[in-house]
Amino acid sequence: MKPLGRKLILTVACVVGICSFAASSFATTWDMPTPYPDKTFHTVNIIQFATDVEKATGGSLKIKIHSAGSLFKHPEISKAVRGGQVPIGEFFLSLLSNENAAFGTDSQPFLATNYQEARKLWAAQKPVITKLLDKQNLMPLFSVPWPPQGLYTKKMINSVDDLKGIKFRAYNATLEKFTNLVGAAPTQIEVPDIPQAFATGRVDAMITSPSTGANSKAWDFITHYTDIQAWLPKNIVVVNKRAFRKLSQTEQQAVLSAAATAEKRGWEMSQKETTTKTAILKKNGVIIVTPSKALMDGLKKVGGQMLKDWKKSAGPEGEALLKAYRK
């Protein structure tokens, strides 16, 4: 090869190398804390969301998932995103209900008990949530519900009276209040700690989804799952607005597009999860119970009382939200 040809090839190679280095140097990586293990359908959906973002941006934006509370514990995630410690995160929406009652609308017992009602409630709730989060320099990207919540116990529950005195897992302020109203004793337990909490006697019962029950191998510590379909609480993925504004227009659009896809996919996954995980509970020996009329009447009475209290604390925002939902 002539010296000139060799020189040209080396020059092209250097340029390509410099361009590749420059591209990798300008790539952005977002750390994203999530509270649930990798096999939880919410986390599976979020991992796919991150993959979609990286693909759509040609690798200029990467989202590194830190699952199972490994980077921040669940109650700390919203604060970490708000304070800019991380640019993006996922958390249980109603954990913020102490800040404003509107955040806990989807955890009000027996307000929305199936996917059709849950979609309608989210449509009414989202504008309110968006405004509240905006004040915290946060922006919602997408929200996905858990399957309808059921009752896990070590014995048959025929009425609300059967719950009195039972040590009960509570995962937010709404469920803590519900637990107190039915005469049980609430204890705050995060999802990864459920098996140990039952094993050590800290709790004897819980209300949660078929997903959490199956993933926690509930058959090791309870005998009955009563399908009360109490509510469909949601997780939400939010982004720090400052971090979002630093992205290019192309990257911003990629994030928003991937988020819309993740929300649609997540709702579909949740519906499928309800059937699949309930079957797993049954296969492993859990007794699946259709609740008695007496139990449901008692639970709905408690739910009605809680909704009245919620309306008072939610103020005009809550009233407008419920009005939009009930159109």
C-alpha cells in the first residue's frame, strides 16, 4: 500500500474513533430507583421502558435501574427525585397522601374496584396530580395500577368482626386508617420484608395484590385469600423537571413516547397479572374465597366512612376530582 493511502486510512480511523469517543462522552445516564424486585411486573415494565429510551435515543440517554430499594428505600424515592439526587424514580402514589389527599384517591376502599373504574379514576386524578407534582419540580411520566387488592389471612374471615385484634400489614396512611377502623393493629411493612414479618409474628394478615402475594410466596405463611377487590392502587414514575429540561428535544420526545407505551403496556400486564398470580396462589394451596355478603357489607361501610373523611381533607381539589370521576 502506498504511504498516502495508508495515511488516509489512519486518518479516517482516527476521526471515527474520535467521533465514537465524543458520542460516548456526551451520553447521559440516569439512575432510577424502584422499590420492587426485578420479577415484579412493574419492574419488568420499567426495565423495558429504559430499553426503549436507550434505543430511541441511539444510546445518548441511558436509564440504569436500581430495583428492590437498593439505591433508596421506598419512602425516600420521591424525595430523592424532588431534591435532584436522582433524575427519575418510581414509587407508590398514595405514599404522598399525607402531603395532599388527592394522591391517595386510588387507595380509597371500594371507590374504584375494577380496571374500567380505575382508568376512569386515573383520568380524573391525573390533572390534579400533575399540578401538585409541578409544585415540587416533578413531572409524571406514567402510572400503572396493581391488580385489585385482596385479603390474606391465616383463617377464614366471615365478617369485619373476625379482623379485630389481628396484626395487620399497612403500606400507607389510608390502609393504616382502614386497619384501625376494622379493629385490627396496623404495622408498616415494605414488600421485600413481608415473609420475614409474617415469620416473626409482626403481622398475621394483609391486604395486597395477587402479584405481591404470589411473589412473596404467601402460601408459606397464610391459608386464605379472600377476593374483596378493595381498590386498585397505582405506582407512578416521575422525573425531575430540571433534569428533563437538560435533555435535547429528541431525547425528551423519546422519554415521553416510551412513557406512553409503558403506561399502556403496564395496564395490560396488570390485568394479565391478576389472573395469572391468583392461579399461582391456588396452585400452591391457598384457599381462594369469594367474600360473604356480611363481610363485604361491613367493609364497604368502613369504606364509605373513610370516603366522607377523605372529602373533608381533600377540599375543593378532591371534590372536583370525584365529580369528574362520577360523570
